[in-house]
Amino acid sequence: MPSSPNPSQLDDTKLRAWLIAQAKVLGFDSLRITDTHLGNATEHLKQWLLEGRHGQMEYMARHADLRSDPQMLVPGTVRVICVSMNYLSASIDFDREWERISNPFAAVVSMYARGRDYHKVLRHRLQDFAKAIEDHVGPFGYRVFTDSAPLMEVELARKAGLGWRGKHTLLLNRESGSTFFLGEILVDIPLPIDQEEESHCGTCTSCIDVCPTQAITAPYQLDARRCISYLTIENLAAIPIEFRRPMGNRVYGCDDCQLICPWNKFAKRTLLPDFAERHGLGRASLLHLWSWTEGEFEQRHEGSAIRRIGYVRWRRNLAVAMGNSLASSEVATAEKELIRQALGAALEHSDTMVAEHIQWALNTPTID
């Protein structure tokens, strides 16, 4: 890192006001600052890894030491500027989301993934933010991150006062619920730090009770191996049989614990066009998404977080959802026949893993 500005030359109050204003200009909704000390969170991470709750996310274990200390990740770091960016678009209605989850012919894609890839959106804006700070205070050491490095960003954001940990382990705040992304700038400027936010979950256990796979094993305890978001996105292998029925029609991620959370009644809408729904992902049927060729998948998900899972896992997830559709009494006989025909036509030419999921779906006892 380059030499940082002389702290005595910076007016903390004015600089903080400028940082908040500049963050707003760049589309961020909140800004808080913390130090690099993570306290008990590092021990909790080690225990979580020892219990294998990270599943196939080997990168979590591989860089555990770096996650425990931002100063190891970026030497010279003394503060972390934490920002949030709301992603809930104006078109999203929670009641309608529940209706789609209960409609087994519909394909449910997590709300955050329906627009542009948040990694790209936040990274570019964080870089612009850092350059603006440099123009304002002079050369200083920094690196920007957004869910892209071994960094305990939720814990840092909690420490900074951007919110508190909900019992589902996501960050919550009173202005935006949990529907926001996080970004960080690690800096070598000893800025004043903010106070932590008190928890406001009280005795509520809605997120625990609603989880389709009981992935929230206790308050503030998540077993990723059971989580539908993990199973449909991070999991590289077949979907375990025991979780295929509970997956329902969720083909990318799961929002149940957010949809049920009382704090998300206050979730603010984003004004950024980047997170607007693309290609009808909030309205599509399972058959429509199944009809996409690999080329169409690549083209339509260009610039989307969904593209990262690839066509094979996309089809794997859809096959499970279509099997659940065949098992549902809510789907008409004619629609079930269309699903059976679509799955059968794809069986011979499918990847081995996808073929196994298709066979599972076709062998599902149907209710006509």
C-alpha cells in the first residue's frame, strides 16, 4: 500500500460527511466504518468449518486464515469502509413471490439474481469510490471487495453498524431489511469507527420455521449443505435425494427466510436499473426455462450471476423442479404431459448428472 495521508491533515467530521455523500452519489445506500478486529467470529468460523457445514465450498477452508484477519489479506489495512446497496426492484411484490412458490408450474429464481451480476455492479462502483477518495485526500492504500475474496464481510458490516445478524445469519437493518448487497474498501487511513447495531430479532423464529430443508439448525446457525441456495448454486454434484422434494420449484437460490422476515416489510426499493428483472425471470414457467438451448442460456444470462453455475447445473435444478411439478395435484394433467414429453425428449442427449435427475423426475409418482 502507498503511504497514507497524514491523519492530522484530515478533518474527521467533514471527511465522514463527504464519504457518506459520495457513497450516495455512486448508488450506495449506507456507509459505516470499522476496524479489522473480528473477535469471536474467527473461532465461530473455524468451528463451522470443522463441522463440515461449508459443504463443497472448499475455498472457505482454504483461505480461513485470511478470512480471520483483513490485515493478512491486505497488509497495512487499519480500517474497513463498509457499504450496502439495495437490490429490490420496483416490480417485486412479496405476496406474488409466495404465490409463485406455491405454483409448481412456475420457475422460482431468487430475487437478487434476476438483474445484472451484483459482483460487477458493486466492484465498478467501489473502484470509482476509491478513486474519488484518492482525489479528495491524496494517495492512500486500498483494495475493494464484494463477495470476491476471503473476507468475513457480513461480520465486518455488522461490526461497522450496517445492521445486525438475523437468526438466518443474513445481515438485517431497520431501513432495508435484508435485501441489500455488501461491499468493502480496505484502507490504511485511521478513520473514526462506528458503533455496532443492537439486534432487533427478539423472540421471532419465522426464518427458522419456514426453511424448507431445516438448514437453519438453530438461531444464527446455518448448515450450508442443507440450504437450497447452496444446493442449487454452489453444489457441483447431484442434488441429494432427501432435498429434492423440499426444493419444490426453486431453480436458483431460495428467498423463503427473507420473504417471511418482518423486517423486510420495510425493505427499500432500488432506483438502479442494473437490478431490474431481465428475460422474464420473475414470471417464467419451468417449461419455458427448460426450452432454452445452451447458447440461449449463455446469451440470456450474460452479465448475470446465474451464468456462473453453467448450463448443466441449470438443467439439473430444472429437472428436480419439473419432477416436483409432476408430483403435484396443483398441475393440470395436460401440463404434466408436456413436462413428461420435454424431459423424455432431452434424456438421451443430456449430461450424465442431468440424465439421472431427469430419470428421477420421470419416475416420480404422479397425482392426476
